[in-house]
Amino acid sequence: MLEVCVRRGSGSSDKSTVYGKPAAVDRHGNLIPGIDFNISHHGGIVTLIGWCDVGILTPSKTVQVGIDIALAKEVGDIERINDNLQGFVDFVGDFDDFFNKKEQKDLESIVDHILLPKEYNTQATKPVVIEHGLKKFVTTLKSGQTASYEVNLVGGARNTITFDTKYIIEAKLRRFYSYWACKEAYIKLVGEGLLAEWIRDLEFCEVKSPLPIESKQSTDTEWGQCIRDIQIYLHDARVNDVHIDLRAFEQDFIIACAIKGLDASILNDLRCEHIDMKHLISHISLRL
């Protein structure tokens, strides 16, 4: 049986740990080739991604992984936006050390979809998802105002839905944190952290905020939509050896996984499981 410990790299000559990224080592402190993992936590949820190739004496690939979990509805975000003179524009501008001007413009001017509670749906119990005609909402900068949208009803009739612009701001925040999670996952894969000087030169294209599960009462799955056709650029050059899996978890969480060193098809084999920590702790206790 292989005994594995965890070490946070510090000054190591190995690039995977030189910035402090945790690494798997043996009892003597030597790095174990073929194992890479990363952890992220937010809002009481811990996420873990791992790669293990130790069954091969000489691992055939050098694989690195990174993960980040973000909460699309951070406490205080809406209030912070409303307090700003230019609302959401100023909110995004506060992160100019993380997002470059091109990314900021993208976040300000695109809405992927708007989620309205099910009480806005006169025909079913599902929430309303607005995915078309969104350009009219991109200039919305604050909540507390009124917006309207026409929907088609059965038989060709149309109905106008009137709603608070906070749902538009929530849609923009969901896109914001989707970008954030992608960037964090890549940075954590490398292990350099938020102090990396190249953060603003790291760009993501074709990012779309994943839709959550339809209802909190859903028992089929806790996972929502998955987005994988995301392109990565660093210093204006396409990054082809890192792939992103971006998906929704429950209603408000967004999880991004970054994988380097494997073909993009590996994402099809990426298994996401919900681990009950009580069962895990109980299992560990039995082995101690």
C-alpha cells in the first residue's frame, strides 16, 4: 500500500510546488510522480479534484489540475452595486487587477440568461428562463427598477412579464463569478495564486454562465448545466493544453475544473460526485 502525505511546496525545484501548491509526498518528503490534486471551499462546501497515475512506474503524462468554487449570490454584492454611482460597471471596475479591460467590457455588456422565480410562470411550476432578446437588458446597472419581457403562450398569445431589475443584476453576477471561477481554477492549477503578475493577461472566451438545477426540490441531481467549449488565451496566445469544465451546483454555486496535460476528451470521463463528509470521517476513523 502506498503511503501518501500532503506537503505545501516552498522553494521546491519542482514547478508544481514552488509557489506553495499542495503536493503528494511519501513518508520521506519526496514528491510522488503521477499524483496531482487541488482543493477549493466556499459557503460551507469543499470541492476536490484529483489525478492519480501511480499505477505506472514511469507516469506517461505530467498532469496538473485546479479547481475553484464560487457563490453566484455573495452576500452584499447587490447592495454594493446599488451604492456605486455606475452600479455594475463600477463593481466590475473594482476588480481591474484581476480582469483586463476587454474582460471587463465583456462582463458589462453581455447577459447569458435571466432566471425568474416560478411565480412568474403562469403555465407551469418551473422558473422562467429568459434566453432571447437580452440586449435590451445589458445597460441595466442597478436593482430596484422595473423591467419587462414578452413571452409566448400556448395558442400564440403573448404575455408581458414585469420584474425587478435585481434579476438582471443577478444574471450579470452569475456570469462574473463564472469568469472568476475559470480564472481561479487555472491559476490554482499552476499554483501561483492571485499574486501572479500575468493574471490580467489570462483571458477566457466563449464563457457562458451555467444554468442551475430547475428546482431546489429536485431529487434527480444537484448538478446543473455544464459548459466545456471555453477557449483560453495567455499573452494573446491560445492555450491548447488546458481544458475547462464549468458547471452549476445546486442553485447558486459554480464550479470550474482546469486540467492540463490530457486531451480534451478526458472531460467526458470527468466524474463529479457528492461526498457526505460524515461518511468520509467515519471511514477514516475506522482506519486509524
